[in-house]
Amino acid sequence: MFTGYRMLVSELYKTDWQTMIILDACRYDVFSEVYKDYFDGKLIKAETKSTSTDRWYKRYWMGEHKDKCLISMNPIYKREKIELGFGKIVEAWPGFEPIIAIDKYRELEWGGKVVIHLIPPHIPFLSARGKKVQGMAACRYEGHASHTVTAYGRAGHWDTVKEIYRENAEHALQVLKDNWIFKGPVVITADHGELLGEGNFYGHGLGQEAQERAEFPELKRILTTVPWFEVADKKGEVNEIPQG
């Protein structure tokens, strides 16, 4: 499913983007199926070394990043007491709708690069159908969403879950398109992927049971293959991102 060459996000992060939009837990394959309905641009298959948001923050953002501002809807770095290296951090919670972070960006006074960390397609599911499915399980803690199997309802409903997950991704892209105020070059990417029934696993917590499975390398590959999408400018031209 995720064969072929993948560029390391550690190298892509060094390119001369101005705004980086993170879709939390966004799979490459799902993004590749839906993005053309919302944006033009260049899609690259990228590899992250993290399978969860806390690991992503620790691996990529604890160093010297004083030239960058983080607008985050995901409070896990605060809950885990992760010392990030951003020059400015703007909290955009509680809430899960992307417009919350976008409004923070509108108000932002910052001349450098900006990383905007959204929640969708990570649960909670925001569509009416998604809320109904997810209502079968309690999946909130400290105002945020867990990523346990029960958060998706009953295990085994892979097709339904993937459809609703896709709706969540499309919802985020639609809100971004309707409120496009971001300074370019802009990239849309993800911190990690998501399991949607492969091996009967859901979410992105690879526990001991998953690690003991024969298909573990493929499960991990799903979680570490993410989109890196360079958004075209308003003229329809791809903003080629030169090496920094």
C-alpha cells in the first residue's frame, strides 16, 4: 500500500516554507484521494520517524526553532511537559474545529514561519454520521480525544470507519479552502498516520500485541507515511520550495 520512495520529513522541514499546516493523524493514501477536490499543488510521499504526536514533538521540535511560531489545537505537549523550541506558542483549545486555529492565525503578530497544528482527521469525528458512530464510546480526556480502539465504535467496521475518517479529512480541507489567509509558500502535512482496521487495529498506539504480529512492519509503515503537499498559489502555480 505504501511502497515506493519516501522523502524524510526531517529534510523537508529544512525547505523554505512559510506556513506549515499539520493535519493530525492524516494517512498519505487518504489525503492523496481527496486533496485535488480542494487544492492544486505538488504532493510528495514523506516519511516521519514518529507514530504519535508526542513522539513527533519530541523528535522534531525540541531543538532551536526560535524563528517559528506554533499554533496548536493538540495540548499533548503541555500535558506531557515537553519543552518545545518554538519562539512563540499559541494555544488553540478547547475545541476541535479547524476555524479555532485559523482565527488565532488571523490575530497573530509574527514575522517568521508558522506551524498550525489542527486536529482533524484525528478523532473526534465532526460529521453528523461520525458523531453517531463515535457516540458508542466515551473517548474524551482532559478536553482532548483519545485514540483507543473503542473511540471508533465496534472493531471490525473498517469500511465505515474509513469513510468517516475520510469525511473528517475533507472537512479540514474545506475549512482551510474557505478561510485561505495563509502566507506562502504553504505546505500541508501530518505528524503521523492512522490505522483504520489493518490487522484489526485502530488509531496509532502500537502496543505490544501489534509489535508481536508478523505484519508489524507494514502497520508501522502506514503510521510513518504522511503527505507533504506544496500548495499552489492563487494563480494555480506550484510554489516551488527551494532548499533552505
